[in-house]
Amino acid sequence: MVTTPSELNHALYSLRDLLARRREQGVEGIVLSPESLDQLAFLPTTLMKMSASAPASAAAPAAMTETGPSVEAETVIPLMASNPAPEATAAETPVIEHASPEYSSAARGIEILNPEGSTKREKLNNLYRMAKASEAARKLESLRDQLVFATGNPEAGLMIVGDAPDAEDEKQKKPFVGPAGQKLDGIVKAMGLSRDEIYISNIVKFRPMIGDGRFQGPKNRKPTPEEMAASVKYIMAEIEIVKPKAIIACGGTAAEGLLDLSGSVSRMRGQFYELNGIPVMVTYHPSYLLRAESDPDKGRPKKRMVWEDMLLVMEKMGLTISETQRSYFT
């Protein structure tokens, strides 16, 4: 296990050397096991911890601003060979400019909504009425009738976005209020926030129907691409109105709706994307954590990965992080 910066340097250098040799041999890709992907998923937090524990004389990473530019300067541990050259001076230490992947609703051709109102709350209330009367959603005939819009603070610094309402959400007319919502509440509380301080919404505002819906009961399904396409303009309008400092996309479906991404959450998490200039973190859905808890060997590592994502969000927002918070699930 890598435990020191020098060991990490050597491991990264060895990996780079191996990939370079494979490329020279004509290999265009390599296959990683799920276990290897999980180990790589911990790398951002490992770097963060090493930076936090570095001596005061070490070069500190550039401070993150609350609404910084799309390109952030990050101090990266330089890759070193097994026989390192003499230590470079501060001026010679390489600094890599890392640009967060950028996404915009305009680039995707999403309709821009401008609900009337002199305050955020008035605009959101009018947006609620627009979503309730959505012709595009109704024409699909695959969504149930009860609108589940959003909950929370219009002035929130943090927005959490899921995919679609479940049975309990539909019953209470609020997103994330069932078992998954309770798990989310625990995560938010561990961040030092409360549900009243954040804004919670979904990509799709109506619960997806199974069959004709008459015998659906508590069963749920994820929304289809067509259902998300008919609904995404509303969540984009919510983001524009609230203007949060950061967004958390819960699950791969939410990432697909917000960022038009596809793939596994394990590959998308641990980094920020930019949506209309706002940083977005993709992480596992609370319902996935509930399922993972049935397997202790799987549940705890997944909880830790989600918490590492939350620590990155907290740092991005400028929230205070205690040593106790940093050590959760370690």
C-alpha cells in the first residue's frame, strides 16, 4: 500500500512507464478490474490527505475560490524515477493546468426558460407551474400525474440532483423523502449542513410509470432518455435561478441528464465537471448505498468513496472540514 509521497511518486512513475511501453507496442487500451478501478478512485483523496499533512514549508496548492474560473491551477506531486535527480527549486517544479470538463445547456440545444418573478422564490413558483403543465412530459404517456418539483432553500449554496421521484416522494410530493432521502439527510448532516440549507430536485418531475401504472405499487424504475429529454429544461432553469456554488449529481442517470454523460459512476466520480460555469460532482445515489450495506465488504468502501466526494465538494464551497470529518469511514 502506498503511504508516503515518495512511494506515490514511484508508483505513478512506474505506471506511466508501463503505459508508455504498452503504447509503443501498439496497445491502444488496457482492461482494469473493478477492484483496480476502486483503488484508483481513492487517488484524489490520497493526494488531498498527503497535501494536508505536508510540512508547512512545502508548496501549498492554490486556494479554491467559491466561484472560480473554469481552469484551476493545481500543485501536482512531480513524477520521479527510482533514482531521482537533485531536488528542483520551487521555480522548476512543474505545475499542471487542469481544466474541468465543461458542459452547457446551450450546447445541447436545451430550451432556455425564463420564468417571471422579482425574487428567486417567485421565479421557482412560476417554474413549478410551467413544469406541472408540461406538454412534452404529458405526451410521452409514460409518467404518472403527480408533480414532484423540488424542496429546500432558493438561496442555497449546494444543490443536490437525483433522477426521478420514487413512490414515497410521489406520496409526499417532495424529492428524497423515502429511505434514500433519509440516507441523503445523514450525508448532508455529516457535512455540517441541514436540509433547510440546501436545494434538492430531480431531473424528471413525475414518477416514471411501470405498465399502465394501475398496479405499480411501490415499484420504481429509472427514467428513459426520452423522459429526461422532455424534463431537463426545468432542472436547468432551477440551476440558473438558484445559482448554487456546487451541484451533486446522485447516480449515473442524474449525470446523464445534467451532463449528457454515460458510463459507470465509479469512473465519473472523484472529479468536478462544469455545467454552465457551476462545478458538478457525480457520486453514488443514496439508494445504491442502501443496497451496498447488505454486503459489509462492499458497503463501507462505497460509503467512503461517497464521503470523499463530499469532502471535495466541501472544499470547493469553502466549508470548514474537521479532522473528525476527514477520518470518516477510514
